[in-house]
Amino acid sequence: MTSPSKPTNSYHQFVTYYLIILAIPMLLISGGLFYFNQLTQSNLLQATLKATSQIMVQDIARQSTMLVAQLNMAGEQLQKTKRGNRLSNAEKEELAQRWRALSYPSPLIKHIYYSSHQGSFFSYPTLRLTDDYLPTRRPWYQVALELPNTPVWGNPYSDALTKIPVISVSKALLAPDGKIDGVVALDVSLQEWSLIFQQHTKLANGARMMLVDTQTGILIAHSDASLINSPADPKMLVQLEGLDGQFLDEENNLVTFVSIEGHPNWILVTQLPFSLTNNINKGFITTVIVMLLLSLLLFGLVAVIFKNKIEQIITQLIQVVRLMRVTPPGKQVILPSIKGVEELEDELNRMTAKMDKVADNANRDALTGLYNRRYFDNQMRRLHDEQRPFVLALVDLDNFKSINDSFGHPTGDAVLKRVSALGQEILPQGGTLCRYGGEELIVIFEQESLLEAKLLMEAWRTAVSRLVWREPALSVTFSAGLGAWQGQAWEALLQQVDDALYQAKANGKNQLAEVSSH
């Protein structure tokens, strides 16, 4: 008779079964968290690339529109200056001054030039032509003839004189009899344009950004300036279909592309090294096993002790991140205290302070400390959206060019800073003072009537005219135009105020002029 088998220890069996059962959801949770983390990073990366590309596309469209506007203005200035069939020396000098002022705000403009239909050539800055240089046979001239009186973008090329990679936008001008008078053109430096691409890719190691002409297959601009005007990857070009999209290329780069409005053949392409797989691999299995074993060993020890503490910290961190997300830029973020992780609290405070400083610096003019053109444009859009009444005043320092010529640019800078500082002292809290460009300042009055704004501007103008300078011969005044918003587009009011400023200049300078009510 066989002896009965020895009963197993049911308690130990229960523990074993419990651990096995516990391991299954922990394995699933560990794997799920790992996969979710990868998927979240993937979605975040794709969303970030899309957002960055959209911002850059808007910037390119804005810059190209501005360059076309400057080309049209250069053509208008040429036609106003030119009185005969050829430019006289006096007309050339006058046109050079106009084009210098036109190209000054934009580092992208390399040259502005004009060639008559007979081959007479003029440029700013002056270019020394070789004997074999025939402007009427250059690509920028020929392409403009295809669509007279219309700005036309050419293809990238190395300038025959400077050897710098450029792209030209040109326009064939018509004479009063309807015949071609000549072509005016801008050379846009692709190296300067590519610097903007480099700035957008600094924070992402290995990222590349490029502007591709799909018709010619040429790289117009690139974050790697050495690749400008070189052929794009043919395999990539095949996949650039539609207005926008994303795909993984053969080198496992995540590629985002967006077309440029107004330029059907231009596409902005962003590449970022990226790897995402949905298949379980060795690294995934190893990670899950290690996480599972550690969880099994430490779960019973730490779960009860730290559960409430961890939940508390996570909840506070979520509140902090949410608070940072919803707080508008420039406003102080008051962070709750996170006990036990004071270093994290300090770092978050430093980070928010740095973000606020960066946001403010982006809206400030480096020389005067005033708000800059970008801030002004944003305020104008805000006031337009809110339909809030305001008064606008545009200020231009009188004879500023002669101040720079006679006393030097450091003195000119000192004049700008001192006049700006005086304006900040005199103007009230409701008056926002911005540097509009060059020697032009602009003031937004949101809480004052037109009469109140005029009195404040007059006080500022008088105070400036009475300033005593270190240079005995130096005298500084300004002229200004001002007007109140009456429901029109803010751009229209800005033009009216600009016209009033020119009227003040024409009336003898050192005075104010209001927008005409007619």
C-alpha cells in the first residue's frame, strides 16, 4: 500500500499564484506604459514639427510678400525719379538715397538694380560690371518680360558678379506708351535667409530645414548653407505630394512638408532623426522584464508607503504645468509649494522667470529698450479684434541723417535713446511707446482722447527741443502725425498718420499734424 503524498503548503502556493497573477497585469502595465511613452513622444514630436513648420511657412510667406512690396516700391521710386530716357547723375544719387532707405530694414536684400530695355544699368549698392556683363540677357531680366508689370520670382543662382547664392524677384516696368521701359529687381541673399532656418533647428540635434522648388528640384534655402542651390534628394521629391504631409524616409527621418502660400512650387521641408516601431524588440523585452522584476521585489515594500506621497506630488506637478500653460506670456506665474521636492520648485521658478524674460526681450528694441515693431503689430491686431478706440502718433526725428553724418552714428544712437527715455517719462501708463524703425517712433494711446494725446505729444516735442547736448552744435527736434481710430482698418489709420507726419515735415518740421477729417 502506497503512502499518501505529502500535502503541499497551500500558503506558499497562494503566494506563488498571487505573484503569478500579479505579474500579468504588471507586465501589461509595464509594457503599456513603455509603448504609451513611445507613442506620446511620437505624437508630440509630430505635433511640434507641424507647429514649427507652420510658423516658418507663415514667416516665409510674410517675408516674400514684404520683398514683393519693396520691389514695387523700388519701381515706383524709380519712375518718380527718372525724368528722361536715361538716369542723370543727380537722378542716380537721388534714387540711391531712396533705395538705401528702402533696403535698410531688411538684411535679406543684397542689391536693388534696374536695367533699361537699351541695356543702361543702375544698382544700389553699386556693382562693378565686367565688360561681358549684359543685364538684358540675365535670367532676372528675361523672366520679368514674360509677365510685364508683375513681380516674378526667378530660380536660385550664384550672382555673376558677387558669386553669392541669391534668388531674384523682378518686375518689367511699362512706359506711358505701354512698351517695356526696363526691369527693376531685388537680389535676395539666400545665405541670410538660411540663417533663419538655422535658428529654427538649433534646439533639435540633427534637425534640418530646407525650402525646395519642386519644379526645378533645387534647394532654395537650407539650414546647412553649403547646400543652397544644390539638387534636392529625388526620392524625397517624389513623396512631396499635396499641400502638406508627413512621412518616414529611408534614413528613418521624420519628414514634415508644407507648401508656401502664393508660391505653388515652393515647399518647406523639415527633417528630424526619428525611430518608432510597433513590433516587440529585444530592448523592449529587456526593459519590461527588468521593470517587472523590480516591481515584484519592491511593490510590497514601497507601494503603501509612497502611494499617497507620489499621488500628491504628481497632482501638484500637473497643477504647475497647467498653470504655466494657461498663464499668458509676461504675467507672473505663482507656483504652489511642492513639499519634499524644493529643488524642482526652484527650477520651475527659474524656468518661468527665464521664459518671461525671453518673451519680453523678443518684444523689445535692443538699442532703446522700447517695444519693437513686432509688439506694435500685435497690439494693433489686438485692438482691432477687440474694437477698442485708440489714438496713434507717428514720430520721426528731424534731420536724423545729418545728425549721423555730422556727429557720427554713436551720437545718433544716443539721441534715439535719450528721446525715447524722455518719451517714457512724459507719456502716461496708457501710452505705449514703440520703435517703429530707424529714427521713427510710434505711440499707442488707449486711454486718452485725441486732444489729450495731442497735449502729451506736444509736451514731449517741446521737452525734446529744449534738450541740451554735449555737442554745442547739436539740436534735436521731431515731427509727428497723429489721428484717432474711427472704425477703419488699423493699416489705413497708420497710412493716414504717416501722411500727416509728412505734412508736418512739409510745414517746417518740429511740429505736430493731425489726420485730416476729410
